Amino acid sequence: MTAELEQLPHLPELPGRGPGADMIGRGAGLLTELFVQTEPSGWRFTDHPGRDTKRARSWLGEDLDALEEYTQGHDGLLKVQAVGPWTLAGSIELRHGEKALSDPGACRDIAESLTEGLRRHLEDVRRRVPGATPVLQLDEPLLPAVLAGSVKTASGFQRLRAVDRQRAEQTLREVIRGVDAPVLVHSCAPGVPIPLLRRAGAAGISLDFGLLTERHDDDLGEAVEGGTLILAGVVPSTDTAAVQSKAVSDPAGSVQGVRTLWRRLGLAPELLGRRVVVTPTCGLAGPPRSTPGGRWHRP
């Protein structure tokens, strides 16, 4: 990705390789003193590092080796990404089978373990690419559901209780403060809590622009005026979206919605180029098949 994205190369994720290369598996592989294994229902914590944990860490190591090889001499920004604490807690089961999100103590352990794992991960990236300035993207697609109390239990028949917003904010703040790098928070789900993420210390917020409505105007306007970077997901990243949109072949048209919002908010035009970055709507593991070069990597 260094040739295609010279200004912001990133460490890709390649989930097509199987469990351990997926978003949750890679995130779990970053945890310290916590280990996981795959079950028919998904990922579950276990007492000792087994094949699945080792495979996740091995693939990450291979990807870092490739990154090191192709970024020699790079002296700019370099983005790495990992799943945030709330999405991990809502995706991994405890040993008895219920999701970790149901246990406040388990959520706290995940956040602390993730913070330490991310700190080590960023140190490794700096060692491998000495001139780079790492930027961390925390992926929190489940955060709106966690706050709304709509995450299903492991059985699927009930929903877990909503997490208090102050507690969710404090946990994210501790993770963000615990890593020595600027942090962007990405969520391509409806209802991204923009004010909460800003208070938690996110330097930037990445979201699916097509899911925004006028009721988000005030939150977005305050974020922009407060210096928060907005990563506006406007380029379709799935086959279905590509059929319904010409954004891939019409870059100018793809940002028309951003310009319209800017005028509606009455923001200074010169801020647009400094506060907004155009991105895909979500990850690139499944972009349009018609995209030149075939399928891309998830950024």
C-alpha cells in the first residue's frame, strides 16, 4: 500500500486468510496475558495460548515484516489499526459462554490488556520503521450498539444491558491516553457518538457519511470547529453499494454530500481541506470487484 497511498501508508489486514487474520482475531492477538480460541460460536477466552492465538500473532508478525521491507526510508505518517475495547468485549465470549460485555470486570481487563498490547505494538512499528510517525485507528463498529443496549447475548435470544456512557467514555479515554500516538476512532455503524469520542480524546473520527442525518449537524459542526479531524466515508466499499453509486468512477461527485453539509453548517470553506479526509465507507476487504486491481486491503 506504500505505492497507492504514499501520504498515509498503513498496515493492511487480510481477513480472507481465515481466523486470526480477521478483525477480532487480530485484535485478540494484541492482548497481553489474555488468550483466545475459536469455537463454533466465534471467539472465546481461554486459560493458555493455543493454536489460534499463536496463528493470529504469527500473521501479524508476517505483515509487520512486509511493512518493514516496503517502508524503508519512510519518514511520514504510518497508520496501524486495532479493534477497540468495546467491540472486543461485545465479540469475544467468556469461558462459560456469555459475551465479555456482560461482565464489567472482564471489560476492564480487556481494556487494560489492550492498552498494554497496543503500546508494545506501536513500539515495534517505530523500531521497524524508525522515521515513521505512527497513527492508531481504533475500530469500534459495536460502540453504538453497546451504548444502546442492542448487543445480543451469546444465545441470540436476549440483549445485553446498555453500558453507561460515562463508563464507556472513561474506558476509551484510558486506552487513548495509554498509547503514545494520535488516535482516530472508526465506526461505520449508525449513531456514532461524536461528542463522547471527542471527550475521550480522539484526534479524529471516521464514519460512514451516508448514515448521517441533519440531527448530526451540531455534533459535526462542533467537532470541526474544535479541531477534530473528520474522516468522511463516501467511497463505496462493497459490491452492492458500488452498483447504487458512481462514487468510484466519479471522485468529484462522491464528495458533493460533504460540500453540501459544509454549506449547511456555515463553516469556513478553507477549513474543508484541513478538517475533512475522504475515505471508503468502511473496510476494503470487500470493495467493488470492478475496482482496478481487484480487491483491496482493509485500511
